[in-house]
Amino acid sequence: MLESVHVAAIDTTAAGDAFSGAFATGLLLWNEPFKSARFAIAAAGVSVTRFGAQASMATMDEVHELLKRARMLWKNDPVGVVGLGGTGSVAFCQLALLEKLC
């Protein structure tokens, strides 16, 4: 079981969408379900700290920042998902990767 990240949630609209998009992106980037799930948890964590759907989607930098903070609290972190870089949103990254593959 993976631990959640602790955030001050204000709106859960599109949290599932953020998770799904980030998980798919992670699978395309790393082909590792565990690493992808941890990345997706952080992306959804960022999204619930904002209002709305599209406006709540996280950038890669925001997801990585949340992962850095969360890693300090996780006792065992065999997953290193920080360091991908870029400032585009997870959803944009997913679309770009899908276009590349198609």
C-alpha cells in the first residue's frame, strides 16, 4: 500500500482525473506501476489544493516539489520520481507523449 501525501484540500473536483492522467504519464515515462502511482498520488494531491478542474492540474515542478516534501515523511522510499524536470502540466505531458506514440 502506498501512503498519501498530506495537503490542505479545498476542492476535490478532478482529483481522479489528475491521478489518472499522472498515472498514465508515469507508465509511459517509466513503465513502473509503483513509481507511477506515487507520482499520481502527488499530482492529485496538488490538484485538490485549488478550485476547479483544468485550473487545478499540477505542473511537473509542483508534483516534484510535493514529492520532495512527502519523501521526508515516508520511511522507506524505494521510488525516485523527482527529477523529470519541465514546467508543463501533467495533462499536457500525457497528451504530448500519446501523440508521440501514435
